[in-house]
Amino acid sequence: MVRQAARREATRDQMFAAATALFAARGFEATTVDDIVREADVAKGTFYYHFTSKEDLVVVMARLRLGELIQAMEARLAAGDRPVDALRGLLADSVAAAESDRALTAIFLQQSFREPPELRNGPPLPSFRRAAAQAIGLAQAAGEIRTDVPASELGMMVGVLFAGAEMAWLAAGAHDALAPRVERAFTIFLEGAAAR
């Protein structure tokens, strides 16, 4: 069972690598599922075992990458970081991931507004909104964040602010930096969300 799960994950990773290379070379729209399976050297049925579409592949790839960043935030919390600082770390890690591949970030962002697919034969996909809400809930319990707005709603606000900063960064061109935009948005958010 464990070996089978490892094979599935390795096959999925092959398809992620193939898709990433093809998107970079040809663009998202010009890349087909046939191109991905040919590049990954897998059967088309294998692709559809894992994903329902090329768009789902992108969303799953982004969400799994996000899962690694959320684990780092949870490690900060476990190490005793203030929840607001752990959330700031998640934002910084997300900025670094976005800036590492601008073109792929644009595809991820475009597809992120779709209802996320669930992994077949796997746990629910990681969610930025849920992770932000987790940290905000802890900050509320510590008296740092106002409690008259639910943590889930505040988590959604942080997600929207991050997506807005990403959109503005992508629109501004290659010479712009994402980190200052995100830091400004988060600072303004914290000013409004601070406990009274």
C-alpha cells in the first residue's frame, strides 16, 4: 500500500515537472494534456486518474506547494512564534515561491479562483485561507487580533489581500517586487484587525 502511494506520488510529480517545463516553453493555453503525458511518458488514462483537467493539475500543483509553506508556518507556531509572526512568515514564504517563477505564478493565480479539486485517493488540499484563519484564531486567543470578526473571515481577507498584491505585481512588469506590496497590505490589515 505504501509502495503504491509512493508510485502514485512519483507519477504525479513527473506530470508536474513535464507540465511546468511545457508551460514555460509554450505557455499554458498552447499546452495540451497530450503534450503533458507525452513529455511525462505516461498514459493519458494515468493523467485522468490523477486529474480531471489541465486546469486541475495546476490547482493541485499550487496547493501542494502551498502545503509545504503551511507546514513551515505550523513549525513556527510549534516553536513558539507569535501567531502574527508565523502568518507573516507564511506570507514571506509565499512571496518567495511566487517570485521564483513569475510565469507559473500567473497561471496559478488565474486558476486559483476555480473551485479547488480534491486529490483523488488523498487528503483535502491545503488552503491559504484556512492556514491564515488558524494563525489569526490563535492571535485572537492571545488578545492581539480583534474578536468581533470571525477568524475565518479575517483569513479570507488576508488571502484576498495577497491575491490582490500578486495581481498588481504581475501587472506591473518584471522590474517590480512583490514583497513590499504584500508587506504594505498586511501592515494595513493588521492595523484594522488589531485588538481594541
